Amino acid sequence: MILDKFSLAGRTAIVTGASRGLGQSMALALAEAGADIVAVASSAKVTDTAAAIKSLGRRSIAIQENLADIHTIPAIIEKTLAEFQRIDILVNCAGIIRRAPALEFSEQDWDNVIDVNQKTLFFLCQAAAKQMIKQNRGKIINIASILSFQGGIIVPSYTASKSAVAGLTKALANEWAAYGINVNAIAPGYMATEMTAALQADSERSPAILARIPQGRWGTPEDLQGAVVFLASDASNYLQGHVLVVDGGWLSR
């Protein structure tokens, strides 16, 4: 049955940025599809996500770590393997944004965004892949953005990092497909989350954004659930290096 290919029963997923918004929603979706979840975030609220997953009847642990520091990665991997003995799925959702005109953008804001969105993402992919190679299979899903394809406005480091995510996804797929690892990405459009609260409240930018979205609304965290389950499941076994855009049609215009 085709629906059986979407089942994640018996699999373990690490989801970063899982304390809220997109990461939390995707973690819950993977759990509903049958996966046990390692919820990772810098916020203590990540324990709420783990509790919600347990209420669905799945196993879950919460790991609070500073994802701006790659030295936290070994602990994430070690705690996952100690609890679940395997890593089947990695969802790199943790991300930050800083807004300022390019002429005024600071080195600190640049480094902060690149460290979380690009550097930690790569080295977490690397660490998870080493375990996935031992298992002869794995699914890595990176969260890119529509700004992987566009320049955006007053977000130079975010655009740079998300462009890198799209490129890294393709590069890693090229290297790791031979080991049974699928590496793909999801590129959300304008999503109604805490990160975009200022834009949603902007009396000029918000109407302009909505006017360009054919579907006529901001996306919600739930809009990514089907995409992440698909990419984490056997239904996507022949998909490699793909950036799946979920944007209500934004890039179509």
C-alpha cells in the first residue's frame, strides 16, 4: 500500500529548533507518522515539545543546547544514540535572522546568523551522516527559504546563509547518496511565526507580501508537516538534492 511508505514507525528523528514554530510543528508531524523524536533547541521550552510528543504515544527526549556553538554537536549525537541507538532522520530547522541595511550591517550580526544557519547545520549534517552510513540509510532535511532563490530586503546574512543551505543540500546529496542517505531541503515562504511577527505587524510590508502570494495568506507551521513527513519517509527514496518550496505560490509570480 502506498500509504505504508509514509510510515515512520520505528525510526528516530533529531529536530533542531524544536521549541516553537516550524520546528515544533514538524517534530509533532514526524511523531504522528510514527517516529520517536529528539527535540533540540536553545530554549528551555523544548521540554514542552517533548511532552507533547509523549502525549502522542511516542518516545521523546529534549536537549537544550546552544546551537550557535558547534562544540555542542557531539553531546546531541551521544545523547540520541544513548537513548535510541540510531539516527534515521535529521531535520535542521534551527535558525536566526538579523535585520539591517547592508551598509549598516555589523560583523557580529553577520557571524551570529552564519554560525547558526550555516556552520552548525553543516557540522550537524556531518555528524549525523557518520552514524547513518553505519546504518546504510538516513534522511537529512535542511530548512532553506525562498531567500535561497531571492535577495530579500535588509537581511543580507540570512539570505547568504539560506542560499548556502540550498547549495550544501545539493553538495551533500551528491556525496552521500551512495551510502543510502537522502539529503533534501524545504524552502518555506512567508510563514506566520514569531520570527516574522514584525513583518506581520508592518502596515506597509504585510499587505505587500500578501498581495504577492497567490493563495492570499501567510503560511502556517502546519503547512510544512506534509512536506517533512514525505521527505523523511520511504516515499521520497529517489529524491536527492531537491529544494521543495512551500510558499503558497510566492515564487510563481
